[in-house]
Amino acid sequence: MSPNDLKLRNLLVEILLIDDEQYRDENGPDTIETWDSLAMVRIATEWGLSRRLARGARHTAESLSWDREIERLEQSYREVVARSAPAGSTDRGEAVVNL
């Protein structure tokens, strides 16, 4: 094993929190539970990536307001009531009772 291969192996063992004996060249996300820690290292070391993720998280959080969820739920209820109303009926109360 070359010195660089040994350095890489030691780094991966440390980052992945595995025993030296657990290291295999064919290891991957399916064989090591802590594989996601490599993604954390990448996020921590790549400024542009962490900024893009932060902007995406903010955009997602802003789109998930309670007001928006209430509007979505009310619209769903209106659609159910409209589909449930007897033909020709204008009494929405009757449709709700028949749900």
C-alpha cells in the first residue's frame, strides 16, 4: 500500500468511525452506517455547497408556513364537499353531513 493510500485509509477510518479491520476498498454507503459523515465533511469544507444548501433550506422553510397549510387544507375540504354534494344541491351543509 502506497503512503497516500495509507493516509486515505487512515482518514476514512477516522471519519467513518470504524475499526481499522473494518476498512475494505469495496466499502460504501450500503456497508458502513456512518458513510453519511463523508457528506458532512464535504458540506463543512465546501463553502459554496453549504451556502446553496442553506439557501435551499430557507426557501423550503418559507414555503411551509402555517397560513399556506391552512389554505391548502381548506381547499381540500372544499373539493371534498363539492364532490360529495348531491346532484343539483346547493346546500353544502347537507354534503358535509353525508360525508
